[in-house]
Amino acid sequence: MAYSAFSVAFLNVFVARDAGLFRKYSLDVELIQMAGPLPIAALSAGEIDYLTGYTTGLVAASQGAPLKGLIVTMRKPPFYIVSEPSIQKPEDLAGKRLAVDRIGSLQHLVARVFLKTKGMNPEKTYLLKPDRYLIR
């Protein structure tokens, strides 16, 4: 089973594995981290049987891939904006740089929708994918 990132969005899959729920129901599940278009290619080639996540499957299905959704375990994606202290309200993001995991991902889409719902033009806020993550 493919998952795109080690994040809270896929916590249920890791809990099921660690609690032995897959084994209890005679499911032999190996969790494999894959991102971008790779899970769809692996699924199409028969290298994996299932994938998790929203964006990858939705995009592929919209382009004609014969996929079927089985379950959605969250009412809404768990996204947060973490910023420097000078950002006090959503409007303070206008004209700033906002990092997302990759352009075209669910994070990217949610960031654009968030900016629009707050009355900002996403085209005037730089949505970028950092080349590397800095931990200080």
C-alpha cells in the first residue's frame, strides 16, 4: 500500500499496521512511501494493490485511470499554516512566500483555496516547493 508522506494524514494506516488490524483480517500489507505520479504507475503495473491519499488518485481518475475510491477517513484534510511571529492574521500572507510540498499537490490546492477564501489572490502570493528543508 502506497502512502505519500509520513504525516498525520496517514496516521490511521500506521495505527492499523501497528495494532495488528491488517493481520487480524488476514491482510498482508507492506507500507511503501511513494509520491507524485509514482503510485499510479506502480498501481497500473501491478506492483502495488492500493494507494492512500487524495490528490494522486483524484487526478489520475480525472484523466481516465480506472480507479475506485474505497474509503475516506477524514472529514477534512489536516493542514496548518506555521509562520514567523510577524504573521498574525491570514491577510498578512499577501505577497509573502508560502511553501508547499509540491506544486499541484493537495497542499498546493488547499493553500490556493485558503488564500481565495480569505479574499487574497493566490497569484500574488508565492507558492513554492523548497528544494530542501532546513531544521535549526
